[in-house]
Amino acid sequence: MSASKLTRLFKQAEGMTPQEYARTLRMERACELLGDTDLSMAEIAARLGFARQGSFSEAFKERFGATPQEFRALRAARRSAR
């Protein structure tokens, strides 16, 4: 099977390309790590496979509209408000 056919079939099944799917999973994991650990942004970026912390921050902000630092602070504030 060709790569283009596989991509087309994947998109039909999942509603996104394999690359978009992988990025979605990485960003979901980022949210878990930001909310549940005290790991540095550099460590989280590395664990998610980003070569640079800046690339991770840009991808995160594009996806969620907030930087990873802002997300972590908001998550912490919500936890302490409970």
C-alpha cells in the first residue's frame, strides 16, 4: 500500500492525518504532564519528542491558545480553588 493511500484511509477513519493524530496525542500528554508533574518545560518538550522547548511552546499555544506556563498556572489555580 502506498503512503498516500494509507494516509487517505487513515484520514477517512480518524478524521485527521496521521501527523495530526500524533500531534493531538502529544498535546494531550503535554496537558497531563503540565498538570500532574513539576517537570520543567524543557523536560516535557524532550519527553514529547520536541527538539526545542520553543517548538513545543509554539505548538502548544497554537493548539490551546495559551502557553504551557499559562496552562500550568491556570490548572494550579483551579486545583487550589477546590
